[in-house]
Amino acid sequence: MRYYALVFKLLKHNTFILFVICYLMVTFNFHFNKVIFGQTQETLNQNSLVELTAKKVGKYIWKSNELGFNPLLNLKSNENYTFLISSFQNDTVKHQLKIEPREGGEHLAESEEIESGSSSQFTFNTGIPQILKYYCEYHPRSMTGIINVTSAI
């Protein structure tokens, strides 16, 4: 009987609901972070290709077939990754992917400009563990994402 009284009190004060929501957020975040590019961490090290496609869904965004729109990219430090960017057919604007430190600064890598069904690729060494950002030179507010470079993968 005491158990039901405790649950009732928690429900009455919304503490229980808040606890359940927090628990679910932590659980889902843990499971989300275990998946990288739709693969397990072991297969990421064998797959060093990062594919991003310019898409227009009201505004321009980067799309990954594995992770969705403007995805968080978890990459291993001191590894080479090939970035392959492409544009959809009949795209009327240019795109160029650039990588730089999250706080700004010099570009660490950049692609060639692409448009209307074309593609470009470049190789990027992640270097030391750090947080980087990637974005389109021509659409920096909508085509942007974070690169988490870590040695823990």
C-alpha cells in the first residue's frame, strides 16, 4: 500500500513523469551514440568514405543516406576520410563543402564547387581529437553540421 501512495505522490508532483522522461532521453542518447553512419563502431574504421548530397527541402541541407539531414559525423582521430559530395540533377545553385574548427578559423579542408548533378571528393585527415564544423560556402546557415573527432572509436 505504501508503494501506491508513493507513486501517487510522485505523479501528483510530476516528479515521476520528469524522471521517466530523463531516463528515456539518456537511454535513447546512449543508443544513438553507439551508431555511427548507421553502422557499428567496428565497421566505421573500415569505411572511410563520408557521402553527403546537397538536397532542397524548403531550404538546402546536406543529406546522408545513413544518418539523415546535416548529420553529426563521429570520426576517429588521425585517420584519413574521403568526403564525397554531390548535387541533385537540375540544381540551379553551387555548393562547396568546407571544414574548419568549430569556433572558426582557417579552413582545414574544402571541396571543389559542385552544381546540377556533379560531384567532388577530397581526402581529409582528422588529426587530433577535436570538434569541427562542416558547411556549404554558399548556404552556411542551413547546410551545416558537426564533426566529432575522437580517439575513443
